[in-house]
Amino acid sequence: MSDPNTTRPSLAANIAGLRPIAGLLATVTVCRSTAVLYPLYGAYLASERQELSIGMIGVIVGMFGIGALLAGIFAGALTARIPEQRVGVLGLVGVAVTVLGIAANPAVWPLLALTVVWGFCYELVNPIAYTLVARALPESSRRFAFSAVRLAINLGMGVGPVLAALLYSVDPELLPWGTAIGYVASALILVRARIGAGGADEEATADDEDPGNAEPARHSSRFWSFIAVTTPIHFAYALPSTVVSVYIVQVLDHPVGWVGAIFAVNSLLIITCEIPLNHAMLGLTRRSSLLAGYACGTAGFALMGLGSIQIWLVLVATAVWTVGEMIIYPVMPSHISFITPKRLHARNMGFYTAHFNAGVILAPLIFLPLAERISATALWLLVGGILLLGLLATAAVSRSPRLWGVDDPRPPTLAAEASTADSA
């Protein structure tokens, strides 16, 4: 038998190797595609709860973010008592029940509480999906698998707003019902999914490769060091979804169509290029990949300020930071799953998603006040400078085995492992 490390699997073979998580990918795609109340929640409340002020609608919508943040924090505690797949099913069913409660409840305080619960159940799917990938696949396969999960999320989030707009044009009351039906269907898919559990059996874990990782102080310092040095990433990548529209329309005084163009470039690149890009980079270590992605993000966000000179340059900048996004976001959960003992996968994946959501909450609070005080070019150079500091900190931390752990210089063996599993 030939050594699997000597043969680079093809893209088609790596895609075939995703079969152990096919049910999970279907679940994520369906639930994100049918989350039709989410993108139009503010408009729904304004239409169906006309007694609410604009300020109160903003407060209610903001409660969703609070619930999402709490989901990341408490995901580990839930999975310590309930199997991960069952927690995912409960989260999906929870979304369906909660949005129907929102449709039936006109009072402000119940809406506030229900929106928190909705955000909690909605976001719970993310750390559970990452944890199930880590449990189902060996470490060398996970980076490609995480890029597939991201593709499922982005496909769903591309379809969802279009479907939401169609339903809203017919009757806004269809939004919670459409969401509920979609999430019940997602729960049924996940209940029936036979998600593999080969990761622990087929390949050495972080504990095996580096016995020091089994020490609580060691794996804890690695995880929190990684969280610290990647904080600028979550801050910067929260800006497109939270403040770019304000930057383009209010600061640069350009039509809203340019905002749509930015999101179109981002989505098109992710849907068409993320899987091939991550396949091409699978032979690189996590450290090299993260630093390359960090560099693209740094350059891309720094270039966003050039939109004040020529607006089309924001599309060039968007393409650059999108390349960084496609590299960074699969490699981060891959690294976390490797440096984390199996028993803490769900907890640390939850903290990782909470870290991201904290960036979503804090980014507009920091960026928008600064936009009123300094020029657009200086503002985006500041964002690029923050990312550069994170890049340098990551380069320094990743040189320390105590703070980074054992990296993965070997080529991936996803296809080889999949065929081995099939023949077993």
C-alpha cells in the first residue's frame, strides 16, 4: 500500500471525503436558507407592531445579538450534559417555537425576551456544527471541512434574504411561519443524520501529539493566547456587515448600489473560490495559512480608505480582504479543535463564536464615532494598523510551542482516510 502522505488527493476526492458530515452540511444550508425573519426583523416589527417606536425596535433587534453572545458562552455547559447532535436539534426546534411566539406576542417585554431566546437558539447551531466536524473528522481533514461548513452558511445566507423579500412582499406575517417550517425541516434532517465519529479513532489528537496539551494550564494558555491574537480579525471582519453601508452612503455620499456591489463581490468569491482555495492550501501549516490570511485582511481593510479617492477601489479592497476571510475562518476553528482536548471542544468552539459576536457588537460602537472625527483614509488605515499588530502578535505567539502547540506540516489525507473508512 502506498503512503497516503505521498499522494495529494484531488479536489473531487476531498469533497467526497465530506460524506461523514453530509447531513450536517444539509442541515446548515436549509436552516440558514429559511431564516427569513432574521434579515427583515426590523421591517417586520415596524409593519406588524406599528405601536413600537423606531428606538424600541432597535432595542428589540439588538436583543438578538445578546442571545447570540450567550449561546457561545453557554454552548459548552449544554453539551457537557446533552450530546452535541441533540443540542443542535433542540436549538433548531427552539428557533421554530420562538419565532411563532414572536408572531403571536404583541407586548414589548415578551418580544424582548423571545428575541434573546431566538438569538440564543439561532447562534447555537454554529458552535455545535464546528464541534460535530471536529468529532467526525480527523484533524488533517478539518480545515477543508470547516470551509465546506462556511460555504453552506454563506449559500444559505445568500438565499435567505431573497426568499425573505419575496415572502415580505406577499405578507410580512409569512416570515415567522417560513422560518419555523424551515427550522423544523432542518431539525428533522439533523435527527436523521448519521454524522461520523472517526476523528478520535483514526488520527492522533492534540493530546497524543503533544502530551503537554493534556495539562489544563497548557491547553488553556494556548486557547486564550490564540483568542487574544485573533481579536483584531473579529473586529475588522464585523465591519462589512455592520458599518460599511453607513461608510459608503453617509461618509462617502455614494449610492447604496455600491454597498450591494461590495456584498456581491464578497459572496461571489466565497461561493466560487473558498473550497478550491482551501484545497490548494491544505499542504500549508495552520500558522502559515493564518499569517497569509491575516496579511490579506490587513492589506484589504487598509485599502478600503481609497474609496474616498475612487469608489471602485473599494471593490478591489473587498476582493483582497475576502481572500483573507476565506483563508482565516476555516483555519481558526481547525486550530482550536487541534489545541483543545476532546472533552472541551464544544466549550471552546462556543467561546470562539462568542468572540466573533463580541466583535459584531463592539465594532460599530468603536468605528462610527471615529468616522465623525477622522478622514476615511485615516480611519481604514487605523483598522489595517490594528490588524497588522494582530498579525505580528500571531507571528510571535506561533513561534512558541508552549503557546501554539504542534503545527501540521504534513499534507492532508482526507481522501485517503475516507477510502480507508469505506474499506474497513
